[in-house]
Amino acid sequence: MSDLKVLIVDDEPGIRSGISRILRNYRVGYPFLEEDFGFTLTEAETGEIALEILEKQEIDIVLLDNKLPGMEGIDVLEQINKRNYDTAVMMITSYASLELAVTATKRGAYNFVPKPFTPEELRGAIESITKHLFLKRMTKKMSETARQIRFQFLSVLSHELKSPINAIEGYLKIMQEKQAGTSIDDYMHMINRSIERITGMRSLIMDMLDLTRIENGTKSRNLKEVDIIECTKMAISSMEPMAIQKNIKILTAFPESLILTADSNEVEIICNNLISNAIKYNRDNGTVTVSIFTDKTNLNIIVEDTGIGINAEEQEFLFQEFMRIKNKKTQNISGSGLGLSIVKKIIELYNGTITVESQPDVGTKFIVKIPFKAQPA
Amino acid sequence: MNSKKTILIVDDDIDFRNQIKFYCEKFGYETITANGEIEAIEVIKTKKPDLAIIDLMMEKDDSGFILSYKIKQKYPDVPVIIATAVTSETGLIFGVESHEEQQWIKADLIMEKGVRPDQLQREIKRLLKE
Ligand SMILES: Nc1ncnc2c1ncn2[C@@H]1O[C@H](COP(=O)(O)OP(=O)(O)OP(=O)(O)O)[C@@H](O)[C@H]1O
Ligand SMILES: [Mg+2]
């Protein structure tokens, strides 16, 4: 028998013990499964306590009353979703608040049982949530296939491509109808914004090309002896105009040359992205430092800036596709959120790693380590 | 006293924000803008707009829904328009079809981005009962 852990969250001791009694010896079985599911019960009298328990233990099912003394059930539910626990939540609500139940299911509760309920109703609800949980875990295992990920990727991509087109079209219509007056100067801002969006779109398309190239795999890679320093210098010089605009100094610390087996294109993509970020997310008059050196086992490429930084929470998601940090400091900086995910993919081709150290408003440091020995010959 | 009505515009796309602001001001309304759910929630703490136009996908895929819910919770009488670039053709589907779903989200209107300005004006007037 496998055990599912059930957390009962209700401030009334009577209800908690009632539910415990009903579920203690209850079993849910699947015809094609040898084992039944049984239930181990944990109780919490407030939402706060429930969240503490969820933080420490793996709970499979939460039975959640909405009316709680401190935070309400619906807020507990929101926290559970935010923290991404692999838990199914069933709300317990009175008939009167059906609307709340709908809200709850929208917010990720699996279902709700109206209060008061009979033992039969509770068991029925538990049976269906158990089956749901089981199926969800099974399909999750199975559906993480490349195809689905691909589909999701393309969906987000088309959204990202549509936004700039909508924006530019919007401005063009305002201009076409001379909505803001007859002098072209009145439209300068709109023209500049349109050009900005086109630039962003172009860089998205370039990123896409890089991604496809990586995904096409090793057959189109061109691994040979290249001078890493030379590739880096190419990247720096192509970023120079961007740096000058913000009066940013690019400092370098590397040997005259460093010959390793690599694809020069890939090295350039890595440097381009890291340096362009270090400029983009820097302050005016800041500096970017690019250091390259080898130690016993690794090639190290370190790009450091004096910019806006990234807080610890956000660092975690940085390398995901289309991940962009949205806040006041970044809202006028355009980008597609693909750069770092591409960089990471390339580095993985070399069995290397990329890590980040950062402090908000002080600066950010990206550290790339690529092992020599593991290098493909 | 200022008799102009105020429209809250929430979008993480600065250009969409600019354009909606441009039109709303042309239609004769005051505007307040916010770049996402978090900023908008700050705004509504102290200000009550007469109407809100909000984007669907902001910090999260469904920020617009959550924000709509929160605005309605605080100001049940403020009409909310959700504008979205997400349509079935992009593969991301947020069908808000059933009555149940509408009840929850409570937005008064869900419209596609790229709607014509005269339509927008008509909808705003209708929702403001002008
Ligand atoms: N050096 C940095 N300092 C501060 N934030 C950074 C830095 N580098 C990246 N970020 C944050 O990480 C996010 C993801 O970076 P990434 O390079 O993947 O995308 P992007 O720069 O937004 O777009 P692009 O695909 O055009 O590079 C950025 O949006 C930014 O918020
Ligand atoms: Mg970038």
C-alpha cells in the first residue's frame, strides 16, 4: 500500500477529528494497480501552520477550509501555488460561498467539498482527488517530451514576435491618421520607439538563428584550434558602439593569445551575450571587465559589470528561455530573454558551467568554466 | 473640481501603454499608468480610477486576471477591460468562455489588442455609462 499524506487545515477541532476518523481506514484502489492508496493524516489549525508544515514535509493532498482565523484559505492556496508544491488542494467551503469555490478552482484548487458533508461525500471527493493526483504525476512524467516543450516554446515565441508588430502598427496608424498633429516633430517619439522595437525584433531573430544552430547539433559545429582571445576581441569591438553610448569603459585582463579547440562562432556568441548584457544592464559611466585565464582544469571567462544587479530570487530563473526580469530598472531595456539560455546551451556542449554572482545596484559577475579535458577532440 | 474621469492603464509593454494613454487622453480622460500587477496594486491602494485597461500577460501569464480580480475586490464598481495579444493562433489559449469563468475574473470586457480606437472609445463610453 502506498501512503498519501493528507493535511487537514481547519480551525474547528471537531471537523479535523471528524475528517481524520472518516479517512483513517479508507482505501482508494485502481483496477490496474496492485496497490491501494491509504492516507496518513496531519492537522493544522491555521493557514500559517499549514504553510510551515508544507515547507517541511511533502504533503500530497491538502484539505483546506476557507474561513480560518489568520490568513484565509484562498490566500493559503495562492501561497501553495506560488511555491509550486506537488500537492493537490481541495477546498472545504459552505454552500453559501459557491463563488469562492469557483475562484479557488481557478486558482489551482482541484475541487471543493461543500460543508456540511457526509462521510460518503468526503470519501468520494478524496477518491477523485487521489486518482487525479496519480494521473497527474504519471502524465507529468510522460509528457515532458521534446515535442511539448517545443510547442510551448513556439507559442511564447509567436507572442514575443507579435508584440513588437502590434506596437509598430499602432504607432504607424497614429501617424497615418495624423492623430497627433501635422508636424513630423510631433511624431519623433513614436518613430524612435518603432525603430527601437524593430531593433529588438531583429535581435530576437538573431537569437533564434543561434538557437536553431545549436539545436541542429554537432554536425554543423566547426571545432578546431582557435584563439579564444581573438574571438573575445571581436565580440568586444562589436559591442563598443553600445558601450560608448552609455560612456561605459570595457576593461580587459587576458593573455595575448590562448589557443584551444572550440567553435569560434560559439565562443563569440557567449562573449557577445555576456558583454552585451553587462553593458545593457549597467549604469551610465560604469565599467565592464572581461577576464580570461586558464587554471589547472578550466578555461575561465569572467564578465563583470557595475550595473543594476540581480537579486537572489531572480538569479535562479535567469537561464530559462524568454526569462526577463521585469521591474522599474529594466523596463526601458529591450531584449528577448533568450541570450543567457543560448549561452548556457553552448557552454553545456563543452561540458562547462556558468554561474552568477550579483548584488543589486552594485554589479553582476558571470563566471564561465569550460574544462580542457572534457573538450570534444 | 476636476470632472475628467481617470483611466488606469496597466501593461508591461511601454508602447502599448503609450498608445492607449495617447488615445484615452485624446478621448478626454485623465490617465494613470503602471507597468505590471505589482505597480498597479500600489496605485490602487491610494487611487480609485473610473475604469481600468489591463494587459493579460505581464509578470505572469495570468497577471491580468489576478489584477482584475483584485481591482474588483477593492472597487466592485470600477469597470475593467482586459486587453490581450494572446489569441488562439499563438497556441496560448485563455478561453474565458463559460459564465463561471467570467464571474470569477469579473472583467467587464476582454478584447484583443490591436482593436480600433473608435471601438475602444465606444466600449469605454459604454462601460462608463456616458
Ligand atoms: N549583467 C546583468 N546585470 C543585470 N541583469 C542581467 C544581466 N544579464 C542578464 N540580466 C537579466 O537577465 C535577463 C535575461 O538575460 P538574457 O540575456 O537571457 O535576455 P535579454 O538580455 O533580456 O535579451 P537578449 O535575448 O536580447 O539577450 C535580462 O532580461 C536581465 O533582466
Ligand atoms: Mg541579453
